[in-house]
Amino acid sequence: MKEQAVKAAGERGTGEAAVRTIGLTRLFGSLAAVDHVDLVIPYGEIFGLLGANGAGKSTLIKMLTTLLPPTSGHAQVGGFDIVGAPALVRGRIGYVPQLLSADGALTGYENLLLSAKLYGLPREERHDRIEEALDFMGLADSAKRLAKTYSGGMIRRLELAQAMLHRPAILFLDEPTIGLDPVARHVVWERLRELRSSYGMTVLITTHDMEEAETLCGELAIMHGGRIAVIGKPLELRTGLGPTASLNDVFAHYAGGGISDGGDFSGAVRTRRTARRLG
Amino acid sequence: MLRFLRESTAIAQVELLKLVRDPTEMFSRAVQPVLWLTVFGQVLAHVHGIYTGEIGYLAFITPGILAQSVLFSAIFYGIAVIWERDLGVVHKLLVSPALRNSLVFGKAISAGFRGLVQAVVIYGIALAMHITLRLEPQAILGVLAAVLLGSGLFSTFSLIIACIVKTRERFMGIGQVLTMPLFFASSAIYPLELMPGWLRIVARLNPLTYLVDVLRGLMIVGGVSMHGLGVDFAILLAIFVVFLLVAVRLYPTLVE
């Protein structure tokens, strides 16, 4: 395992932080979806990004994963600039989108094989790495089954296996446990913790689940109106608000408190579709 | 170059695998060319309403129907891409370090597989109807190459439309608006000489005309390519390359 951790560390760039943003901003017309965000995520952290619908979490993730160019500001991921060296950034990150994106018409093994080829894993290493990732995620026995026959939790673990296959320095997970039952959620959390301890991966996760944020994340940022409203360790955030405050109270305090009008129609459709696919 | 080939092949292999596992779409798409040849073609051939020179009308429209099948199956390819975007598959592909041009080219090649299946179906129907086809290996290989090129061209065009309109509902509308004019403003079912002057100009700007022309020159006994096979292939290739360049620029905007 030590050797694997070293290999993961070898994927890192030259920066001191896994993610560093300075004044990162994205405008859609006159609307600032992400508004001058300054963020530093150290290597090896499981970092939670919270916020009401429309707070700017997904837009921030899209920029950090090079899917969306920023309007202004700077960001380095894995030591490389997201605008100046997007290809280098892509080689150092893994990504699990909110939607279930594993190809149901392919087997688990074939899904991973496609990723292995797109990430340029050497032919002679592909099989062993795929077997290792499937084994790590507890999917070795289901490798030859079509992914459409998998349970929701299995599909999520397959997607995590895809994302970790090339041993990225940083994993971006957009609401990875949405729609999962409690058992499946805990299995995913356990695998994420192991990814960090065994491979030294940094994990940036967006979630609406306060239990997930509290138990999984070492540090949290709550976004509101495109800005970082507060940042800190879960315990610090709770005690900072009051002796009996829960993380839900912290969220309500910093994320606006009232009924959120944020998010858009397509976002709601996506969430419902994911929940439906998970059964 | 090796990287480009490896990544394009990976995308195309996946599509081929899915096609083999679930060929339903292929069979359903084969119904339309069967109807065009056995119903429309037979009736028009009996009427003798369209003069097609030495070759019979059925033989004349066979390459046109193949080109039409290629167009119809490729032009709605963009819907699948929008669906992939909605599922997050496009996000995942674009977050990978794979070259954008390999992703787009891989998609075009996989559309080509669907075109090849159409070609096999139409060869089968045409032979069953005793239409005199050229069966020399070089002629058949030329037809398959043209079908691959045509499928790639129209599927990439479809991808461009998908990146512009972004939703399935809008795409369906645009797709319907485009297919029939592309089909009727070509030499698929009647010679260019029968068209009024303005339509002939439109037809000469239509890539389908060049696909029909190359197929007509290679597929049927006595068929002649009006522009010359080299010119047809060169024009199709040039348009394909331009579409590829545009699609590579637009594909990432699909997830913005």
C-alpha cells in the first residue's frame, strides 16, 4: 500500500495545495454563478462543498475539472493552471458526475477498459489495474455482468473504480451518494476513506447530506450566492455557532436559511433521473 | 498520432460492441429502405416517369436509397449525444485527458458502422430484386469507404447541431427540417438534369449529391459518376474535415 501511495503522490504537480483558487469567478450573463472564490485544499484532505441548490457548487466543480472556463480569476488543480494547462489538470484528476454515467450496455470490466484506454494506461498494465480497482471496490465478482444489472450502490462504486483507475491525485465527486440507501452510502464512504489512506488521494465532494459532510469530510466550505460563506472543520463550524448547534443549523445559518429558490429546472430533472435510475 | 488512433478506436469499439449486443435499431432502420425500393421504386419504374438513360429506374435509385439510409441514420446521431450529455457521459469523457478530436472522430467512426450495416441490407434487397450490381471487390470496397465517409460526415454535422441546440426537443425539430430538404435537393431519386436551375444549384452545394454520385458510379452496372469518383471523394473528405474541426471546437460547449 505504501508503494501505491507513493505512485499516487507521483501524479501530483508542483503546487503545495491540491486545489488553489484566487478570485475565481464565472458569470452567466449578468449573474455571477461563482463570485470571487478563494479556496485552498491541501493534499490528502476529504473536502466537502455544501450549499443550497444554485449556490454555485456545480459551476465551481465544472471550472476546476476544466469543463467550463472561468470568466475571471485563477485556479490551480494538482499544481497546474486550469486555463493554461487543462490537459495536465485532466491527467491528475478523477471525476464522478452527479448522474449515473456508467454505460449500462457494457460490463463493469468494459467500462473500466474504456477509461483505461482514454487515460492512456499502458496496455500491459491495463488488466491488472482494472482487476485491482474492481477488487478494491468489491466488484470483482460482478466484473462480467452488464452494468445495467448492477444495484445503485454498485454503479456508484463502479464509477469510483473508473475515477481511481489512473490513480489521480484529486477526485471530484458531485453528490456521489444521492439516491443511495443508507447501507450503500456507508459502503461508498468507506471506500472513499480507503482511497485517501491507501492511495493518498485528495477528495473534493459536493453534498446536501449533513451526515455525510460531518462523518466523511475533514474540512467543509458552505457556498451561498456564488461565494464561500464559511470554511472550517465540521466541529469548529458547529461550536462557532453555539454549543448545541448541529451541522444542519450551521448550514441554515450560512446558506441563506429560508426556502431556496436556487437551482434550475434541468438540475431538478437530473436529480430525479438519478434517483429513478438508482431505484 | 498513435494516441489519436488509440483513443478514437476505444470510442468506436464501445459503440460497435453495443451495436452487436442490441441490433434492434439496425433492423428497424432497415425497414425504410426496403419500402423505398420495393414500393416507391417499383411504382416509379413501372410509370417510366423519370428518364434515367440506359439503366433502369430501380438500379438508378438503389445508390440513392443507400445514401438516404446513411443520411437518415446519421443525422439523428446528435440525439444520442444529447442523451449522453444528460447522463453525464459527455462530462466524463471531457474530463479525461483524451484528445477532443479523438472523441469526436471516434463518434464519427461508430456512426460509420451503422452506415455499413445499412449498406449490407441494401445490397441484400437489391440482389433479391435482381438489380444488377457491381460485385467486384474494389467496387464494393469503394462503396463501403463512401458509406463510412458519408456516415461520418452527416453524424458529425448532427453533432454540431446538437452542440448548438443542446436539447432533444429542439434537435428533433431541426432534424426533421433538415433531412427532407437534404434528401430531395440531391440526385438520390431523380437526375440533376430534371431539376429547375435554382434547385440544381442547391443540389450542387449538398454533400448528399456527392455521396449519391460516388455510390452510383461504384454500385450499379452501367452507373456513371457525373463528377468523377476522385472529385466526389475529395469533396466529401473536405467537408468531413471542416465539420470535424467545427465539432471539436463545439463539443466541449455541450456541457457548459
